[in-house]
Amino acid sequence: MSDSTSTTKSPESRRPMSPHLQIYRPMLTMMMSIIHRITGAGLYFGTLLLAWWLIAAATDAKSYMFINDLLTSFVGRIILLGYTWALFHHMMGGIRHFIWDTGRGLDHPEREYLAQASLIASIGLTLFVWILAYLLR
Amino acid sequence: MSHNDHSMRTPMGKVRYLGSAKSGTTHVWHQRLTAYALLPLSIFFVILILSLIGKDYNSARAILAAPYVSILILLFIGSGIYHMQLGMRVIIEDYVHAHGSKTALLVANTFFSVCIGISAAYAVLKLSLA
């Protein structure tokens, strides 16, 4: 119902809107911010897989083995690898937010160190879990 | 809301629920609260998946159906679904500005989250109570 007003080109409707990514020079902290959002969205749609897997487990052996074969196929493993990294990256981003909530780590160069540390930790934890997964196979 | 005679909001803004609806703090707090819960619950979930590697259906089912495992999965689902519904709401509000599509997407977000949450929780309960 307000579509007519939002499409008219009033100065207010043309003002820059958050987060306005096209304007600023790319920096690690802003890339980490947008990746936090992207991994969050990825995990959001990844819950489809989680629900499907749980329903299959609750149904019968045939359904469970079917989704297991799907998830352990080459494409399935790529998706699960991405899912693992998205989970850990979003988790590390969350811990960074917990630190910021206390008022710490917002200044230079602490915020750069935090961004680097969360990136390294997310990749490290993903590798650790996947090495463990292959060893347990 | 009618008690506030000194509000900076325009009458049209109030009608359209634009500007502060005085629930922003609750949104952020619930987002953090679920995040605190998800930190240990996600670690638990990764360990659970690792423990299921190489298991056949019956042993996997037995692990998933153990009471403490089922309870932790239910907590993981509950906090995860609420957390993702809050997060996707912010993404929609940031990028979608047309009133109609924004409302439609916010409704779809809640429907998707509740459907996934109920389906996953039902599966866990069926597993553990069967």
C-alpha cells in the first residue's frame, strides 16, 4: 500500500542506505562483517539439510542411508565442508561480538587482530574437524 | 504508546510502524541470548556428527535416541531456529525497502523458521519416544 510512495524519487528515498558496500574501500573488518552475514544466511538455509537428515533418521534405515550416501558423495562433502566452515566462521564472529559487547577490541589495531584471529580460527577448526572425520571413518 | 505526547514520530510513521517500535533492545538481547546458548550447543552438535561417522542405521539411531542427546538436539534446534529467524529479519529489513515485499518476506521468514523447527523437533521426538 505504500509502494506508490516508496517508488517516487523524493530526496529521502534516494539517500544512501545501510550497509552501502559499493562506496567504501574494502577492508578486512568490513569483509568479515559481510561474511558473517553471508555465513549466517548459509546456515539458515542449511537447516533444510539438518531437518531432512533428522526426519530420515526418524523414518527408516532406507531413508537414512539414502541421505547419508547423498551427504558423503563428492558434492555432498563439498557442501558439508562449506557448512562446517560457515558454522565455525559464524561462531568465531559471534565470539568477536561477545568481546565487543564488553567494550573491548573495538580500537585499532585490536579489531584487526580480532578479525585475523577469527578467520584463522575458523579455517583451523574446520580443518581439525575434517581431519578428525577422515581418521574416524 | 498513546501516552507519549512528545514523540518525534509523525502520525503517518506511527500508523505504518516506521521508526522505533521500542522492541529493538529485546531483539538484540534475544539474539545474544540464543548466541550464548548456541556456542556450546553447536560444539556439541559437531561432536555428535563426528560420533556418528561410520555407524550403521541402528547404532546411529541408538545414539540419537539417548535422552541427553535428544534433549541437547532439541535445545540446539530451538535456540538455532529462533536465532536464525532474528538474523534473517535484520537482513530483510536492511535490504528490502518496498513495504509489500518486505512484509511478505518477513512472514515467509517466520513460516520457514517455524516449519523447519517443528519438523526437526518432531523427528527428534519420534526417534527418542518411539
